[in-house]
Amino acid sequence: MHKSLRIKNGNILLSTGEIARTDVLISKGKIEGCGERLNADETIDAGDYYVLPGLMDIHTHGLGEVSTDRGRLEDYAAIEASRV
């Protein structure tokens, strides 16, 4: 069962590039929205920390014989995405 999650009291990086003090709602592993008074099964208090929705750590040392030192990032990303 997927529970929804509200992250409150955070400084949220919005898709516009602005940072706003608001809440984020996550449901079924996806960001459903940002705003006030969002209802969710669980709530986390970000405590005035920064919340960067959608960013991920792409630290890697390669995939098999594919190196991040050569080739196009788009090709490397396609290989990574195919492994999901």
C-alpha cells in the first residue's frame, strides 16, 4: 500500500527556479503538488531545511563497460533508465 507523504516547513525549490516556504505532497512515489493545507497519510517536518524535489544523486563509476568519461550523457542516461 502506498501512503501519501507531506513534507512541511521546508524551503522548496520550485520548477520555476524560485525557492518558496511551502509544502510538498508525494503520492505513489511521485510529486503531486506544492502548496498549503495539503492532506496526506504521513507528515515530515523539514524544519526549515531545503527540499529539492526531483533531484537525484547521479554519482556513478560507469555501467559495465560504459564509462561516464566518454560518450554522451543522453546515451548514458538511456542505459541507466532501461535498468529500472
